[in-house]
Amino acid sequence: MKPVRFSVVGVEHLHAFLQAGLLVEAGAELVSYFSPEGDLLAGFSQMFPQARRVPDQREIMLDDTISLVVCAARPDLRAATAVEAMQHGKDVFVDKPGATTLGQLEELRRVQSITGCRWVVFFSERLTSPATIRAGELVGAGAIGEPVHTTGLGPHQLTSSPRPEWFFDPAHTGGILADLASHQVDQFLHFTGARDARVQAALVANWNRPDHRDFEDFGEVLLSSAGATGWAQVDWLSPDGLGTWGDVRLTILGTEGTIEIRKNIDLAGRSGGDHLLIVDDRTVRHVDCTGVELPFASSLLADVLDRTETAMTTDHAFRATELALQAQAQATRLGLLSGQS
Amino acid sequence: MKPVRFSVVGVEHLHAFLQAGLLVEAGAELVSYFSPEGDLLAGFSQMFPQARRVPDQREIMLDDTISLVVCAARPDLRAATAVEAMQHGKDVFVDKPGATTLGQLEELRRVQSITGCRWVVFFSERLTSPATIRAGELVGAGAIGEPVHTTGLGPHQLTSSPRPEWFFDPAHTGGILADLASHQVDQFLHFTGARDARVQAALVANWNRPDHRDFEDFGEVLLSSAGATGWAQVDWLSPDGLGTWGDVRLTILGTEGTIEIRKNIDLAGRSGGDHLLIVDDRTVRHVDCTGVELPFASSLLADVLDRTETAMTTDHAFRATELALQAQAQATRLGLLSGQS
């Protein structure tokens, strides 16, 4: 079978490296990439010397041998790229957030429904986390009964790496709930099996960035479905002494037990990441997640070839993005944001 | 100085033992107790043989040598006892929830303002937790900058001990937010220094108790103040294998660091309870909380004698209770509760 040939449009987030790397490792062929000059391009060409940098993204769009477009452009530019790619019959694998406004999402849905292309969002906090994949297996096997709640914590360090100026402008990033909390919405829908949900409350704040008064350094969202609730906190307040970029966690509360995943660090505890702690009616266990396979990239490539939806349904990608954008749109504004429109 | 003489009205919750024990240990004299016949009375008389059981609570109210009434009656009966005690010039130290309706709270406020008596609520998850007291010292010293968020987790085991029938009826308990989340509201106000707050969202659910369809086995509340937000999850879903009655935690997010308190258990980690984990700009530390003194009971007795408010201001006790009751009153009802009035 011939490998899936793909290109990258937009290398504005480090996720571009991860997205391309996952696909190459799963057997796809990285053909080319386009991006406006950016800080990350030198590293990208070094990491993927086999790929050709093209001067115009139309070259990618018009190449019929390319069936998949990966996008990690500036967030507000991603939807337009995805729309263009789908209009050229290409599937899309876009970094989160896949859209920064509800209007963009509507257009994506319209074009996707006409073209039948795949639109898959890179929810890395689930898809590339061995402990989270193992949690999915455990939940699926009934290890904690019916999931009724997810708690998603997505704290991030702001100061550990330099950020481009657009990073501080919600008009470009979509805002903290669109950007970061979309991971948590994805995990809520995935683990509770909810097809739909409602934003019960949402809020964003600027607590500690008087130098960037529009920047949202904190956000929360509370979701409910017919059978579960989900709460998420995301922020850019993680202290430098943490030792990793954020103490990201996910807890799944079931009717018969709980699973807690400490994705990046076991605070003042065991070394390394990927700590899965399960409590059931019998005991508390620390579950070893080494050796857990990440099926996402292989599934995505199979989907591109077979026109299936095993890696992520388009419906899920749209719904998770929509909920994050709805939360963002209706969020109460606190701290330095209060009083601003 | 003569010791404070106190009596107990209502021994319907195990907290009565803890409340009386704390006061006795701090030098107060337990004179008498009244309670309708209950499962806990035999143990109480055994633990406090010095106290006389009286057949009518009026005997306590009319005894002018008794200056403090402790109450751990059925929750919906506590406010009436407190009102009667204050009308007889006695201070009140009541188990949480101190009231089960906003109407009760209004009456408590009215009588308190006339009498000037103390009305103090036993928020044990803060007041009797060495790690939480240490956290207060650290926050007060600026160890994590300005606190901007508290995450309060109050999971509880339901099946580990038999429960009286009234326990399953929100008309008697006030509901899960009034009962359990009042701890978290207390801690939100205490740690963020907020004088007031708003309920952004609240919800309660019956996910797993078809045998008690009115029972709320899950609840969430999201609060905001001018300078901080607080989220709490409380439930009766903790699995039997946990090894303790609930993996109660509190996380305080500050502008310069974080503190996480694992009050009862360090899941699959260190033994014992009272784990305080602090992260600041330099490092991650597990802080030893042995030897931390719990000043609450001594402060309360001094307040009774000196008419001060060092242990807990009446304003704080009222505001924390009110927010929990407001959340309870406006909570969205999910699971088996949905569709019920």
C-alpha cells in the first residue's frame, strides 16, 4: 500500500513537530511545508530534511498526490486553511484550537459536509498520553462503573519559553478556553460518552498580567450532559519551580471507582510522567502505563485511506471545538478583564 | 480564670464528639447534653462520663452558668436550637451546615444581631486539619503570591457506615451543597480573603442511588469574587477500596505558586494524611505538617470570655453558610433528580 503523502501548512506552534512526527513514525510521507517566516521554521527543516519548503500554500493545495494537510498555523488562521484544503479534497489534521470563532466553525462544518473530508483536531493531552489511553481502556472495561464526572486541570507555564506577540491577543488565539480548555472538553466528551453537552458556566480572567491587559491567564468551564458533568481549569500561572510545563491532570469519577491521571508530574512523588491511579471497591493501585501503544496516528492514516472515522469522528471534533468556543463566547470576565468589552 | 462551661444539644453527627473533645481539651467544662434518643448517645456518654444527660433542652437554656451551646443535631433542627440558645444569651458552636434554608439563616442573623452572641460553624475540613492551618500560614506569608483560585474536593464514602433514614432526605440535611460544599465555601472565603462572592453555577445530581431518588450523591459549585474564583466538587461516590472516608483535597492557586493539600490520603503515595505540596518559582516541596498547632478551640473559648471574634467572625460564618445555601437553592438538578421539582 502506498503511504499517505501529507504536507504541513503553518508552523506556528511546537505541536507541528509532534503532529508531523507522529504521522511519519506511523508510515506517512511528509512531502512539503509552507509557513510564513517564523521562529520555528529552522528547527522544522532540520527535523524533517526530507520535506520541501514551498513558497506558496497553493502549491500544496493543487498537488493531487497529497491527501492530508496538517496545520499548526496561528490559531485564527487555521480554519481558513482547513476550508481551503477540504475544498481541494484533502483531509485535515489541525492543532487545537481548530477554530477561534463560532463563525469559522460554521463554515468548517458547511464545507466538511459538502466535501466529506476528515477534520480531525490534535487533542494531544488525550491522544499522545499513554496513561490517558490506558484510562480509556479501563473505563471501557467497566473498571470504575459509569463515568459521571471529569475534572480536567490544564495549568501551563508562561515564562518558561518566549512567546510571540500574537500569543497575548485573544483575537489571534481565540482565548484561553478555546485554546486550552478544548483539551478538557474533548476528554469530557470522550470519557463520559456524551454526544452533546451544555455550558453551565464559564469564566476567564487576567489575574497577573498587567503588561498584557487583554490576555486571559485563567479560565474555567463547567459542562453538563444528560449523564455527567465536567469541570476544567486552565491557566498560564504555573510557577517556574514546577520542573515541567504544567501539572496537567485528569480525574474521572465513576459510579464504582475513580481514575486520576497525573500526566506530566507526580508532585513531590514518583519520578516521570504518566501516573495512573485507580481506586475501586477493593483497593488503590498505581497502574504502569509503559508499553501502552498510541493508536491515534495509525488510525488517522487508515481513515485517510479507507474513508473511515476510527481515530476521531468529525462529529466529535466539531462538538468539542464548539463547546469550547461557546464557553469562550459566554465567559464572565474577571480581574483586569472586568469592565472591558 | 474559670473555665467556659458548655453543653451539647443534639448528638446526631459524629462531629459532636469532635466538637466537645476539642473544647474539653482546650480547657472547657462539658456540663450536660440533651438529644432525642439516637444511635450515638451511648458512645457519647461513654466518652464524656463527666457530662450529665438532661431530659429537656430547656434545662440547658435556663442554666446561666452555661455560656456556650454546641449543636450537632439533625441539620434542619440546628438553626432553631441556635436561635433559642442566643435568645438565652449563649454563644453557639454548631456543626456544619449551621442552617438548611435561607429562611433559617435570616432568622439566625436577626437574632444574632440583637443578642450579639457568637455563631460559629464547625468547618472541620479547615479548622482541624494541620496541613490546612499550615497552608494558611504560608499563604499569609506570601509564599504563593496572591491567591486567585481554590479547588475544593470533598468526596465521601457512603457505604462505609450505616446512615439514618433522614440522611437521605434533603429536607432534613439541606442537600449536598449545603451540607458538604459549605466546607469548600468556607475555605474559598478564608484563603482568598474574599468578603463576598457570587454563585456562578451550581448543580446537584443523583447518579447512583435509585433506592433513594431524592438523595443528592453529587454536587458542584463555582464561585467568583472580585479577585478570585473557587470551584468545589462534593460527592458520596468514593469507592470502598480507598482506605479512608474520602480523598479530600484543597488546591490554592496563587500568582506566584500553588499549594495542594491532600488531607486524608496521598493516593498510592506516602502514608498518612496531611500532605502539603507547595510549588513556587524555585522548587517543589512536601511540607511536614506534624507539630502544627490547631488554635481554633482555644480561640473560640477566649472569644466566649472576651467577646472577641478571633476563631471565626460571625460575618464569615454567615456568609459561607449563605453562599452554600444559595448554591443549593439555585442548583441545576441532574440524573435521577432531573424532572423532579
